[in-house]
Amino acid sequence: MPHATQHADAADDVVAGLDTVLRGGPFHVALRAAIAARGLPLQRVQHHLSRHGVKVGVTSLSYWQQGARRPQRPESLRAVRALEEILHLPDESLIRLLADSEGRDTEPPGRPASRSYRSLLEAGDALERLHAELECPPDDGLHTLGHHERVRIGGRRELLGRESQHIVRAHRDGVDRFVAVHHGDPGCAPERMIVHALENCRAGRIRRHDDTGVLVAELLFDTRLRAGDTFLFRYAVEDGTAGASREYVRGFGAAGGQYALQIRFDGSALPLRCHRFTQHSPAAPRGGRQELPLSDHHRSVHLVEPRVRSGMVGIGWEWE
């Protein structure tokens, strides 16, 4: 049976090649190899994705496996996870390659790495679970008019804590709370973090996820808002539970009003340089990079976004 043996040998070669590329990547090569190993045309892959409740066009799938584009939006990232199941791949195999390529593409040599793509995804999953525990509706009924954050970095280069002031407008009747989110640095201890309700609110239920460093806190207003009412409240989170901090990032699910972020450093631990950046999603390359001068008097840097868009904005810094 020489002909059948040749086919078997070829199949073994495909599987071996797939195992190799799943270990080393890059993402688009691994995806192309996995689809080839299963012998599925892209139309069938699209059909299987739709059965998983994920809509992705054949053109997008083609671009992904060519390396012309890569998954970035939340729906696309759900598709990647579904592809791992459809193509009979190990869990996190494609997601990990996507994260690895993100790190290579966006971090110049010698620059400290930012939060990994995988850690952001895991934090997002944890956040969904914690929101579910607090029975948070998808729409909290509030539109942010202004948000000012002050972040303190301590003498051990750690994220000591932050203070947030929000100005919001209700777009439905009966809104009486806000759920705040704090994502500590790698190695933090959420059980040691403390939430302080500072103005026009009081702390309600608090939930923590130790593995990802995510904390969510319910802030109860002193009144029930009616549609069109504006409201100002202020709270703080004490942290200081992790090692050296290298960036602070704020994510926005939807467009909003003004956002201001100020990072203040301890005088005994000043960074070499600071920069601002933006990012459309955890999988997207970072852009909008701009160096920020460190104020000699206040030992701080800041950014102001007149009107935020969906995505992420933050400040990063480098230590000596």
C-alpha cells in the first residue's frame, strides 16, 4: 500500500509541523497550518464559528491567516478562542501566539514589557464574573462628563494608590450606584487593598479576584438620580501591594467626556522618562506615543483627553 503510506506520512508531517508552529508562531502561520491540518475551507470555518455564536467574514479569516490583519476587537478575540476548539487546538494556543506577537510588535528592545495581552484577557474574564456577582446591568445608566484620576507611585516604585473624581449624568431614572474597577500590578494582593468613599457616596459590596489582581467596588450614591441629573462623587483605592510599577492604563468601553490622568512619583524614586500612549484594544498595537516631561517641582506627569473614545489610554515610564 505505498500510496496510502505516502498519505499517512504526509498527514504526520502536517501534524508535526503544526505542533512546531504552535510552539513558536507567529500567529498567522499557526492559524493557516491549523486550518490546513483540519482540511477545512474558510467557508466551513466561518460556518463553524457561526454555530459558536461568533460572526466573522471569510475575508477577515483570509486576512488573519495571511498576516495582513490580526484579531483586535472583542468579537474577533472571541472568534480566536472558538477557533481553538473548532480546530482541535490546545486551549490558549492561538491566544498566546497573538499575545506574543503583540509584545514583539509594540515594545522596542530594552524597554520594560507592559501588561501581557493574556493577562488583560484574563482580567477581562474575571471582571465579567465579578460584575455578574454584583448583578451589574450592561448599561449602568450613567454617562461620564468628566473623570480625573490621581495615581501615586511610592518610594519602592510601587503603585501606592489612586483617587478618582467622576462627574456623571444619568440617562435613565433610578440610578443610585457606580461600580468602580481597580486592576493592580502583577503580584498584587487584592485582599489587602482598601476602598475609601470620599465624597457623595459610600462603599457597598466589594469583590476581589486574587489571580488577576482585579477589585470591583460598589459605590452607593446619597440619592437616586433622575434622567438628566448630573452628579459628582469621589473615591480612592489604597494599593501598595505589588512590586515596581511601570504603567497605568485606563480602559473605556464607550465614548465619554473629558479624562485627565496625573501620575505623581515619590522624590526618592523618579523615573528616567515618561510617555503617554493609546490602544484601541488589548490586541491592537499601541499608538499615540508622546514623551511627557516630568515636573521638577511636583514630580508628576499628566495627560488630558478632551473627549475619550472606546479603547485604552495610559502613561508608561522607565526606571533606571
